[in-house]
Amino acid sequence: MLHELFSVIEARKAHPTPDSYTARLLQGEEDRLLQKVGEEAIEVILAAKGQGTTRLVEEVADLFYHVLVLLAAHEVSLNDVEEELRMRHRQ
């Protein structure tokens, strides 16, 4: 599913539409995107501290999405991150 989502994000980057939240994030100020990643990370922590499993899953999904947008903005692929994880696992 993450690869599918990343493909959609890359498509929005290549062919932005005015009604696309993803395209707006990619075309806007980088600080706004970074702020969203930070906000979502904080929301994950708060959810983990007592808002229940459902809320934690929702917030992690939001964080994953925003991190994928950040990767796309920096021309970093999901495969690049997976390869880094593979290298760490082998150590």
C-alpha cells in the first residue's frame, strides 16, 4: 500500500491539479510541509500516550503520508528508504 500511495503522490507532483492537497503541499513552501510532518509526529506521540489504538493507527497513517510527500519533494524514493533499512538489518 505504501508503494501505491507513493505512486499517487509522484503522479500529483508530475501532474498537479488545483484541488489536490498533495499537489499544494508539493508546490508550497517547504516549511509548511516540514511543519505538517512535525505536527503529525507529535499527534502520533499523543495518540500513543492514551488515545487508543484506533487513533494511533489514524495518526501513523497521516504521518506516513506526509513523510512520503516529503520524500517525493526531495526526489527520494521509497525504495531508497527500504534499501537503507535492508543495509541496517544486515549489520
